[in-house]
Amino acid sequence: MPTDTLTDRFEEHRPMLLGVAYRMLGRAADAEDVVQEAWLRWTAEDRAEVREPRAFLVRITTRLAVDRLRQAQARRESYVGPWLPEPVVTDFGPTAPDTAERALLADSVSLAVLVVLESLSPLERAVFVLREAFGFPYAEIATALDRSDAAVRQLAGRARRHVDEGKPRYDVDPSERRDLTERFLAAAAGGDLGDLLALLAPDVRLVGDSGGKSKAPLRIIESADKVGRFLHATAQGVAETFEFRFLELNGAPALLALVDGKPDSFFQIEVLDGRVQCVYIIRNPDKLQALAGL
């Protein structure tokens, strides 16, 4: 097969491969590495052995991601403080032509879902991602993972139950989340603790990820009083220090705080019944590099 055809075939499937790898690993850089390795194997493969390019590329990408996830899970055991996925800009483009499919893709890449997926085994996570996010048939997943159809169905059922049990219930309306995010920012920056507390659900949680490389809570903060007081204390002077930019990250509105034009912090909230249920803050500089220049 000519080189340009090889490249064209691969590029046709690249967005999907990156989507699979990112949902498996939670880091864009790791996903890029996996897809690059898949490209190398694609170019080295005997063309006569590849009947279905998409199936071949999904199989290679998934197996590489499973191997890398096993290594990553061992490293995360020594991670300083809570671990959150690396935020990514979401633009599903032509991969999601209808509203329902776009909503499914957005949910599957949300921080809430990716955090729950961290508790799955690598094989359970692979099956969940391929089945729930991309709708692959069980038979194709079985081939990709070199497992029987029955085993894959069992893995899928176990993963689905685990995600259903672990995933909090949130409202996903983007306009509501954008509006509440703006009010949340105004209340925090305005210095009025009462206004801030009025936006928080009683059992709100704040999850901060710094990796020990910048200031952020090393434990999850819970309850409106504790979260409100933490945000009130840390927000003093924020308006003068930070420039804020709204972006769609991980399928939902988010705030990127910049200092001297460089990403410093990522903020995103989860909403239910008009109140903030969870606040995510990422301040690990390694996870914000890809957002520079946006």
C-alpha cells in the first residue's frame, strides 16, 4: 500500500484512536504516545494481514493503552494528593453528527466519569470505553482484547454496574453550568461568603489536584461550610492576579485561570438542582501545559 494511502487510512481513524486512548489513560500526552506507537505498528504490519484497518488499529491502540494503564496505576499509588484526569479541549467534530451521540461522548469524557473509571481494572475500563463511549460490538471488543465474547460481556456488566454505583448524578445542561460557573466565580472573587455559600449544595465536595507541585488541598474537602470557607480564603485578590477564560473542557464549561498569559489553574463545577455539587481544581502544571495558547 502506498505511503500516502497508509497515512490517509490512519488519519481517518486518528480522532477515534485518541478518544479511546484518552478515556483509557486520562492523560492527553499518554494518549498521543499510544497512538504514535499504533502508527509505527501500522506502518510495519504486513498489508496482507490487515483486512479491516479500523479493527486492527483499535485492537493495537487498546492493547497498548491497557499495558500503559497498568504501569500508570502503579505510579498513581504514590501520587501526592487527589488525582484528576488531565483536562482536554473537547471538539467532537464529525465523529458525533447528532445531539444524542455528542451528549454520550461528552459524558464519557467528563471528569466525574473518568474519576470513576480509575477504580476499574484495565480490562474492565477498556471494555467500558469501547462499548459505552464508542458502541463497538461485543465480538469486536473480544477480538481486540483476545478474550471470549462471554468474558467480554461479563466484564462489561461488571464495569457498567461499578460506574452506575460510583458516578454521582449531575445535571448536564451546558448553559446552566456556564451560568452557575459565572455566578460562582463572581461570588468567590467578590469576597461575600454568604453569596458563595448560597450556591453550594450542603454536601458539596472540592477535589484539588496539584501533584505536590503547587498549592492545592491534599485531601478532598467536604460540606458547604468547609468548601465555602476554603474558597473564600483563597479567592482574596484573585481578580487582580488572574485572567479568566471560559473554555469547553471535558465536554462541559470550565474556567482556565492564567497568570502572565500562562495557565495556572483549571476550575470546573458539577451541578444538580441549581446548586454546586462538586468543584474540581487542577493546579499541577504538567496537566495544564497543553492548554497554553488557547
